[in-house]
Amino acid sequence: MDPNEPPAENYANPRTCLFHVLFKAGALAFYILSSLFFNSFVIIFVVTVFLAALDFWVVKNVSGRILVGLRWWNEIDDLGESVWKFESLDQESLARMNKKDSWLFWWTLYLTAVAWTVLGIFSLIKLQADYLLVVGVCLTLSIANIIGFTKCRKDAKKQFQRFATQTIASQFSSTLQSAFSVV
């Protein structure tokens, strides 16, 4: 190891990373391995969907906030319209987020959806409509988090650009005012 080389970055939140991956892996592993141990579709459905729902909740409310500094939710307004709400850390804090944590968050988010899609294709090929239902619920939860966090990340970038533009305009305006006040 070269002494001039910077140390490799470790996970800043290993416990959060573990639970971020654990529920995803748990739901997938239970779904894949459950037919070896259970004959009951109801047990497979309930436990798999429960694990996927836990994953959805943990990602949306805990690991998203800690690992990438983002949080989203959806509300129905008085007119019955769906309104997306986003929270993000300020741009300086987002820039300081751990790269490994962020990488793990985004890759597992997308890979989980890919895994559920592949399992759905297998269920479709085997003509197992009941198992396709399980996969559909789990895939829907995964895609909801992908859409929510992607929109949230775009909103955070938009807010930063708006803030930067306002700051530059304010600086320019105050510079012009001070220049003309001297004259």
C-alpha cells in the first residue's frame, strides 16, 4: 500500500446500510426459497409482501434520509389531486454525504426492481398468476421508491439552482447599487 495514497472511504452508516440491504434481500430470499419449505401460497404471499413493505418503509423514512439526505411522500390535497412532497438536506450537506453510502443506496434500489422484474418474467413463463401477484406488489413498492427518490433528487438540484441564481442576482444587484451610490 502506497503511504501517499488516501485511505479508502468506509461506510459512514454501516448499520443503516445493513438494514437497507437486509429487508430487500430478505424479501427476495424468502420469495425464492419459500417454495422449498412451504406449500401454502398464503404464507408465501403474506411474509414476502410484509418484508417488502418493511423494506419500502425503511428506505422511504430511514435509509433515504440517512444515506442520501432525501425523503419524499405523497399527499392528496383538498381537490383530490396527488401532490408530491420532498425534503432534502441543504446542498452543502448533500455534497458531504458519504459516497459509498450513496452508491449502495442507489444501486440496491435499482437492482431490487430488476430482480423483481426477472422473477416476474419467470412467474409469467411458468403461468403462475398467483406468484405474479406477489411479484407485482413487491415490484410496485420498489418502483414507488425509485420514482419518489428520483423526483426528490431532481427537486433538490432544482432548489439549489434556484438558490444559486437568486444569490448571484442579489450580489449583482447590491454591487450595482453600491456602484451607483458612489456616483
